[in-house]
Amino acid sequence: MRKTLVGNHIRKLRFHYDEMTQQQLADKVGVTRQTIVALEKGNYSPSLELAFRIAHAFNLPLEEVFYYGDNTKL
């Protein structure tokens, strides 16, 4: 599967939030754990709605969770 150009900091953020598990995040945003795994690996780009739900779960703006291209800040 091809990696997407939409990257994210989900894995790092989960560990900054009391070591949240993939399952806990998945439950919080209404997806499967496998979806979170695919997002973290860069194998899946979220819908806009899911991206906002994930950002909201971390209480952060969208652009602090997701980025486009090779932007690896954080």
C-alpha cells in the first residue's frame, strides 16, 4: 500500500496524553483500532471529519495533529 502525503503526530500525541492506547483513541473517535494503526503508519488518510474528531480528542487544532507533505515538526 502506498504511503499518503498526509502525515500526523498521533503516535507521539498518544504518549503525551497519559500513554493513551490505540484502542482508547479509536473508541474516543468512533473508529476501529486498525484504523488508528493505518493512520499512524501513514497507510491511510483520514476523512476531514475523522481528522477533526482526532484533533478534538487531543484538544488541539487540526494542523498540530496533521500535516501535508514532509513536515515533521513536534
